[in-house]
Amino acid sequence: MEYLGRREFFKVAVAGMALAGTPAIARDIVFVPGTGTPASSGLSPLLLNRAKAALEIHKKRIRNHDLLAIADFSRASRDPRFHIVDLRSGQSTALLVAHGKGSDPSHSGWVQHFSNQPGSEATSAGSYLVGGTYFGQYGESRRLIGLEPENDQAENRAIVIHPAWYVSQSLIAEQGKIGRSQGCFAFAQADIRQVLERVAPGTLLYAGKA
């Protein structure tokens, strides 16, 4: 398969991928045993309720109603703050995820603010529809479609899910935090397969602060 840069891919395939990335139904998703309940994995009940409300609001566009992906950016980047919640069993898995440079200019490890502006390199809050898979500069990645005014530039900004070398436990041990993305949801190489298998096309990803 031909490898494309992220921005080149979006110029060519934004329209086509909306149809090609057919959302998965529940039985198509591979579930990994959870590490605990949402509460035990550190997920804010407030964010969980917001994500459930967003699932109801956007239910016509969301095909998978059995799982939620929630990025809790009120937590530090050293903490596992990306939660994959199985709504059928109540089990939740928490993973590391990077935030954007523009949301944390001093590289403190904390999200200071959100932005939807092109060129901001910041994280955007709100509800995303998980779209199709492509192969870009980081390898296998998955595009995101912003569903709300605060993140509706996600496609134009090439905000996606991708693996990154700067998300790792070794960096946390060295500097007390992971690296920053350009606004994308970047994951450890060790975790990206689980993310891509479980956070399938047609899933709701909700990002915010408690």
C-alpha cells in the first residue's frame, strides 16, 4: 500500500474516506479484557456522563453504541488518561495519550487550553467520530471527524489517531511526562494496536476536562 503524508492524504481522500471507512458494528470489534471499572481506572464520572450525553446527541452518526473512547485532559500527560469504556460490561482500560504543543507551550505536561484554529498545534475538545484508517508518516493511523463547533476543523487540521515514539513509560521515567503532538491523539507504539482494534470506525471519541 502506498504511504502518504497526512496532509496529502486528506487532500485526496477526505470525501471518499467518509464512505470507505464503513463504521464497524459491535460484533466486529475486538475487545481486550478491561483493567477495571471506569471509576477504578481514574475516569472522571463527569466526563463519562458528558460522553454518554454526546453519544445520545450524535447517535445518528455513531454506529457503535457499545463503546466510548474518552480523553481526560484534566490529567497530566504522565497519567493513563485515555479511557476505552465497554458500555456493555462496564470495564475500562486506561492508556497514555499525548496532547498538542499549542495546548501546553511551556511543556508542563498539562493541557492549559484547547484550540480549534488551524496552525495552533493545539488539542481540541469535544466529540469526534472515528473515521477510516490510512497509512501515513507514523504508520497505521485513523482519521477523526469533529462533530462540534469547538473541533469542526479536525479534518482540515489533519487531527488523527497515530502512534508516536514520544509516548512511552521510559520518557516518563526520564522527564516525568511524555512528549507533545501537533494536536493529534498520539499513543505509545505498544498501545496503538489495541487502540486501532477497539476504537474502530464509527466510535465516538470524546475529549475534554473535568
